Amino acid sequence: MITIKSPSRLHLTLIDMNAKLGRVDGGAGISLDSPHVVISAERSDAIEVVGDSFLSERMINAAKQILPEGEGITLKIEEDMLAHVGFGSGTQAALSAAAAVNELYDLGMSVRELAIAVGRGGTSGIGVASFEMGGFIVDGGHRFSDKGSFSPSSASRADPAPVLFRHDFPDWDIVLALPETQGAHDAKEVDIFQKECPIPLNEVQELSHIILMKMMPAIMEQDIGAFGYCINHIQNIGFKKCEVALQHQAVRDVMTLMQDNGAYGAGMSSFGPAVYGIVDSHEDAAYLQEDVQELLDRTIGGRVLVTKANNTGAEIRRV
């Protein structure tokens, strides 16, 4: 039997939703230590998932894509992750199941090959790279001619995007707010891409400049002030501005509270509603957690937790 613990991720922003240069998507993100998905797996005559979870069907479908003919697997969900909140749960579930098959049957497939087989990473490469190696990641998107349209990962069959930059994320605390609502997904997500894209080229250029010349150096130099500036700034430009505008007012209020009450930077992950704040001390994290929890309690509900980055990727162990 094997166990697999896979990280969640924060998707900070899509970079180029204009495609004038012939490429589209691209993104920046951070792998998280928690929340996470933990499964155990062993060979079986059938294909089954033990544990009541929205992830079950996705895991079964992923396992079917790479199981040798006539073979089976039993997957047990030990720890679950919320769906459609901005953590990339679908990718982690699919890759965890595929990796379990890969390990149990000694298939020798790479993480990228597994992602292609199960159809993940068609828009953002952050989730696949988080599973593979963790850390702070910037990916280079896809040829627009390969995708043919502006679309989310759920509606794209493009291969996972190439990783342009990967670096360990500094030992900063990350305060996560999980408002009791869901972000856009499935058909609604597709409609948003079609309606909002292409993003004006000048906003794409501004965002690219910030990521290359301020955000990436801030990670390498462990400059939390500069990194926080970037996080705050990108909430107001490009496709991220559209994602934020679609949120419940309470979600936007959480972001503002974090920015005003101790976080160097605060933003929303993917289509939300998960909001994150970056702080440099456990004490600041605890105070901010309390303030945000109070706000959620008197508005739409939800919970707040404190986590760190995952700089290693998924953990696969034989037991």
C-alpha cells in the first residue's frame, strides 16, 4: 500500500489573456502545505474510492485513464479538500489517483505525463507543478494556436504549461480565509472567459513587468514588502480584476481588511473565494486570523487558518 499527500495551491494570477504575441494564459502561484489531499491506495480487482467526497468521481476517472487493462485499485480518501474555492482540488485529486496507479503498477510515468493522461493543466500549470515540486512557480502558458480560445482548465485539453521559474517560497506565514461560498466553475467559468477576454494589452504588459521585475526578485531576495506590493497591485489589473469584481462583497471586504490590518499583501486565489494574506510573524498571523474570523462570523460565515508554503511537492510513501 502507498499513501500520497498532495499540496493545495494559490493561483495568484493569469498573466496573458490577450494572446497578441501568440501565447495565452501563463500564471504565478504558491504551493501550500495545507489544506491538502491525503489518500491511501492498494491494488484491487475493481476500481473504487472509499470515502464520501466530491473528489471520488474525479479520482475514479483519472485512475481509469492509466490503469493497465484488467487491473484495479482501491483509493481511500484520508483527508479531503474543499471544492471550487481556489485551491486547485480537482488537479490534486486527479494527479493523486494517477500517481497511485503509477506507483502501484510501476508504470514509470512522469508527473507531466500523468497530467496529460488525466487532462489537467490545460490553462494553468501551477497545480501540476505544485504536485511535482512545490514552491513559488511561474508558468509560460500555451500557444494560442494549440488552444484556439480563451478557456479554463476544465474546458481545455492543452498540455500542461512549461515552468519558467521555480523557487522555494520564503518562510512567511500565509493566512487563509475560506468564506462560505463558492467561486465560478464549469459552464459559468467558461462564460466568464468568453465574456472578459481578450484583456487589454497594456494591462498584460503591466502585469508581466511586475511579475518579472518585482515579484520574482522579491522571492529570491526574501523581500516581503516588495512581494506584498505585487500581490496588492495585481488584484486591480488584468484578468484578476475581473475575478475579484465577481465576488460577494464580504470576500472583497476580507481582502481589504487583510491589507489594512497587518498583511504585507492580500489577494484572492483563482476564481475564489479563498483570500490569502502574507505576514512575517506568527503573532501577526494570529491577530489577523482573529480579525478575519470575526468579519466572516458577522457576514457570510467561513473559517480562517494559518499555513506555510510547500516547497517539496506531493509526498508519496510506501507503507
